[in-house]
Amino acid sequence: MEKTPRSRPTGVTIIAILTIIAGAFSLIFGIGLITLGAVLPTLPPSVFNQSQLQGNITDGQALPIPPGTPPMGLQSLLGGLGIAFGAVLVAIGIVSFFVAYGLLKGRGWAWTVTIILSIISIVWNAITIATAANFGGIISIIIDAIIIYYLYRPHVKAYFGKAVRTDASPAA
């Protein structure tokens, strides 16, 4: 038996494209953080305080470490954190591409993942607004709320195979 083709709602295509764009940014920033994290511990301490390095090296003597320069342990810690956060962003970027594919193909798991990630994003942005007075998160909350609302529309749920059964026969 041949399956009747379902037409993809335009909003799902838009959400998938936004997911691909977000995934690309996550990959780019993740790779950048991994690179920065790998390079940071190898830099000499003098890189961190250029204002103190106005003089010339004379008689083959090394410049003294300027005051305010972070200790090498801190550079290593920051480098490790950069690599860790970068790896998480790369993973999120890769997963974003799979979720976008699932959205475009009408996979039920992609609907569920998108709902869960939108809820997590709303909670995260609400916490950030409350603790850091970062009001830029309001736009993200609005976008995520619109995505959740849209994904719960009956025709969109039907596209993902999540439609509510309409038969009124009582269970025996």
C-alpha cells in the first residue's frame, strides 16, 4: 500500500532553516573556541599585557613578566574550558543538522526534540534575564514560544504524525 504524500507546512520549513543556520553558527563558534582553547595555553604571558611591553630587549635579557599577567595555570584552565565549551557547541551544531533533517522529513522525534529544546531555551533565557538582567533573551523567549505554539497547531502535528485521534468511540 502506497503512503499518501503529506505536504510540509511552510512554517516547518522555516523552523528547519533556522535550525540549520543556528547549527552552522554553533559549529563555527565551537571550532573557534576549540582552536582558541588549544592555542591559549601556548601563548607567552606577555601577550596578555601588551601595555607593559614598550621597551626593547637589550643585552639578550628576557623581559620581566608584567604585573597583572594571568598565571600559566589560569591560561591552561581557560584553554581547557574553551575546548570543552567548543566541543559542546560542535555537538549541538551536528545535532541541529539531524533535527532539521527530521523536521523536513516530518519525523515525530524531531517534533519532540524541537519542543524540548524550545522549552529548555525559554527556561534558560528566563533565568538569565532574572539573574543577569540580560533583556536580550526576551526576543529568544518570544521566538521559542511562537515555535511551540506553531508546532502544536493541528495541521503541523498531523504532519509529524502527532495528530489527536478524532474517533469518538469509547474504549471497551
